[in-house]
Amino acid sequence: MKGGARVVWVIGEKGMLGTEVSLALEKAEIEHIGSDLDVDITNGAALNAFAEGKAIKWMVNCAAYTAVDRAEDESELCRRLNVDGAAEVAKLAGRVGARLIHVSTDYVFDGNGRRPYTEDDETNPTGVYGRTKRDGELEVLKNCKNSYILRSSWLYGKYGNNFVHTMIKLMQKQDIISVVNDQQGSPTWAHDFAQLIIMLIKKEHKSDGTLYGIYHFCNGGGVSRYDFAKEIYKQSRELGILTKECTITPCATEGYPAKARRPAYSCLDHTKIKTALNIKVSDWNVSLRTFLSIGNYNNI
Ligand SMILES: NC(=O)c1ccc[n+]([C@@H]2O[C@H](COP(=O)([O-])OP(=O)(O)OC[C@H]3O[C@@H](n4cnc5c(N)ncnc54)[C@H](OP(=O)(O)O)[C@@H]3O)[C@@H](O)[C@H]2O)c1
């Protein structure tokens, strides 16, 4: 713990986003604690015991069941974490009067849209993961009035398996790779998302709680997975991360069988959070370059 006025509890601190949030809190010198599998979010008593005697002002819930395809076969487990776990976390936040930031996903939408989804658009998830995340959001809103639901999309970062990591590894190994060109979304650097969470925590709150609610956060712009992969390749070559050539070819989702159906279009409109916090957000290709430039790929 570092000295400061607020105690923030990062739940799921060892995951891709949770790690970035913990590091960002450390850097901002905001007092924080963390838990992961050691405090099972589906176990209300364990959550209560961990919170006992601690002055918790904020809870940031990054813990979730995130294996989108496996969820189709493990729907009960996925629901237990993403719905019951979210409910337990929200109940505790409500009981101790903490502000809750609960992280959610673009997969709550069906992907039939043709313009970036706003917070007012209807959810209509198409798979187990998205359904449980949507139901988890409802539990949070029901059980904690001081809550933010932050939906993000296509997260990548240093501390977990993700698309950027997978693409660079494949490009290192293979001379040709195929990437789907009929799924479009907004890639988001987990580090940028963590900074957003810090800004939210630092922002003074109005006593009437008018800031609480659902928000979208992603890097600016939208791109297909195929064009995202091409940009990863281009930047990795320019930065000397990739020393060999690789050809990237487009393919259709139906030629790339996966258990869960992904939304074909899941770009998020982040106007609401930009206005609420008065911030600028980097475009996805700018953040990608920063991510790749700061040496995240030395060990590949
Ligand atoms: N990754 C994306 O592209 C993406 C996009 C949009 C939104 N999101 C959302 O962003 C959030 C963070 O995602 P992420 O990619 O950082 O996920 P992640 O890397 O899978 O991290 C989740 C963490 O929660 C832990 N956990 C699992 N079950 C738990 C339990 N019962 N109690 C306590 N902790 C538990 C996991 O441990 P184990 O790993 O050991 O199971 C892991 O450390 C999630 O809410 C996700 O839905 C992710």
C-alpha cells in the first residue's frame, strides 16, 4: 500500500486489465489493495472477510470469466463468475458504501449495428459470455447505486493473452496467416483503460451521484481484425520487432470455426465518457504504436 487519501480495491488484480490498473494506481500513488483467485468473487463471505477493517472507498472489478469460446461449454461456471460474482461484489460495495467500477464488454451487443454503439443502445448478446456479462451489469445496477459500468472492447496489453500478442507470435513463426475481415471493432490498450479508471477515481464527485451509470471506453476508430493485423505487422516491422516477412490474407469468419459467435460489428461510441471527464482519447493505431514502442515485445 502507498500513502494517500483513498483505498481502492482491485478485484482480479492478476488479470490483463487488473495488473495494469494496479500498476497505474501504484504510479499515481493512490492507496490500493488487491485480490484475485485468493478471494473468490462468488463467495460473499470471503469478500466480506477480506473487506473487514479496511476503509474501502472504491472497488474496481476486473475479475471475470473471459474465455469466450470455452464459455459455450461451461455456461454454469461462466454465469457463476460473471453474474453471481458481479452481484456479490456489488452487494458488498453497496453495504460498505464503496463506489464500484465494474468492467464489461462490447459482447453485450449483437453486432448487427452499423455505427458505434452508444450506452443507450439495446443489448442483445449472442453468446454465453456476452449474456452473462450483460446479466452481471444488471446485477451491479440493482445492488449498488454508486456504480460505474465501463464497457470496453478488443483489449490488449502486456499482461495477458490477446490478439496483438497472438498475431506477433504467428507472424514470427509463419510466412502466411489468414485473419477474418468481417469482424469490426475498436482495439483498446489496457494501459489506456487503466488510465481512464485512475481519472475517474480522481474526479471529484457530485453528491447527487449523477455521474454513475454505464459508459463506453475504447481507443478511437474502428477496424476489422484483418486490418488490425496488417497494422500490427506494419508497425512491428518498422519498430524492428519483426525481423521476417509475413503475408496476411483476409478470410471470412465462417471459414474460421469457433464455438462462440462474435459480434460482426462492435465499435463503441465513447463520447459520453470523454464529455464526462473532459478527456481526449488516442486513436487505436496511435496507442498500438506506443504499446509496441515501449518494449513490450523484447521477449518474443
Ligand atoms: N480481454 C478483452 O478483450 C476484453 C474486452 C472487453 C472487456 N473485457 C472485460 O475486462 C475485464 C478484464 O478482462 P481481462 O482480459 O483482464 O481478464 P483476465 O485476464 O481473464 O482477468 C480476470 C482475472 O480474474 C481472475 N478470476 C477468475 N475467477 C475468479 C474468481 N472466482 N474470483 C476472483 N478472481 C477470479 C482470473 O484468474 P485466472 O486467470 O487464474 O482464472 C484473472 O486473474 C473482464 O470483465 C472482461 O469481461 C475484456
